[in-house]
Amino acid sequence: MKRDIVCIIPSRYQSSRFPGKPLADLCGKPMIQHVYERVSQAKAVPYVAVATDDDRIFKAVKKFGGNAIMTSAAHRSGTDRITEAVKTLNLSADAIVVNIQGDQPVFEPVQVDEVIRPLIDDSAIVMSTLIYKIILEEEITHPHAVKVAFDNQFFALYFSRATIPYVRASTMKADYYKHHGIYAYRRDFLDTFTKLPEGKLEKLEALEQLRALEYGYKIKVVITPHDSVEVDNQQELEKVRQILAAKK
């Protein structure tokens, strides 16, 4: 089953804020199905699968005709779950693996094409992710919106739940960017990344991507013109319902 590009959606049933979130009903479909179907519309991805440790999610994906891979319940993160899943696919070392979180049911399919472009264009890049210029003022200070600072080559310098950059002079203004939880990795880098010990900054901020930066790996950031809604509670689920209803 060799493929140059695959997308794996990590999905678990247990969640402290929203148990059973992947199977929450959205306009007659479980949320995980909306994510899966949007990924399937991306032009460059021939293979999509959900990686889960829960039989309920596994069966739901099979029911709508999707690919599902059962993984261990012991994983510390979605990236670890993806790493186990791709080992079953016999991928080449430089294959591109896309990670889409299962709680983003209204992202634009073109965002998958956006995030893989750096890895297609430059074989030296091992990891990329999407960022979005913040428009809503409240997101600049809200810890739920993860901010990012990057260099002039569009490599991430730091990710934080705090407001970065901090503007010291009142006469100056800054553009702020937030991180979208959509990643692309080289398959062999996934193996390296998941074997690294948890980083100090990663633990403090509860941001997995900081592990790569702490150990000296570069993350290419791609500015997307598309915002996305992550569902972490019932209120955000209702917001997504309204977005989907408006598109009908």
C-alpha cells in the first residue's frame, strides 16, 4: 500500500471537556465524518484514514465507508497515534503524512494542499503547519488561540498561548498570527519526533509542536487565507452547526 501522500486523522473518544466529541451529531452526520469528507476533497491526498483507540469511532468510520486504523490507547498525543497508524501502510521514508485534527469539521480542503506544498517543493523540509492572520481582537490575548512568531524565511521561532510578539512601544503595531492544527511531516521525521522526550517548553505551554523547536528541528509555516473553527465544547459545536446550515 505505498502512497506518496496520506492523511491520518487522530481521533479518541475520551475528552475531559467534551467526551464523545468525534461522534457528536452535526446536521445528521458524526463530526468525524465531516472532517473525513473534507480531507477527501483535497486534490493531492489519495488516501485518508482515521486512527483511533475506540471501537465506537472505528465502527462509525467503517459505517460511512471510511478507512479506520485501530491503535493503542497508551499514546500521549495524536502524533504518536499517527506514527503507529502509518507503520501499517508501508510508506517510503520521504512520504508525506498529513495530520488533521478530528475537531475541525469546517476547514477548507485546499488547506491540505497548502500545508504539503513546502514538503513537495523542498526535500530538506521535514515539517510544516498552517497559520492565519488574526482578525478578531479577542484572539490576540485568548490562550485558546495559539500565537506564532516566525522568521523572514517563514520558519517558526516560537508558539505560545501568550500574546507574541509583545509590543513595548505604544506607537508601534504588530500583526498577530494564530496556529491551525494542521500539520505535514516526512514519514521518517515522524519516527524521530515521537522518540524525543517531552520538552520543557512543550510541557509548560501544553503545545506539542514546541518539542520540535526545542530539539533544533525547523517547522515551516504557511499563511492560509482560511480560518477554521475547532470544536472543544457544546457552544462551539452549535456554532459549527450554524455554519454548515448556512452553506446548504
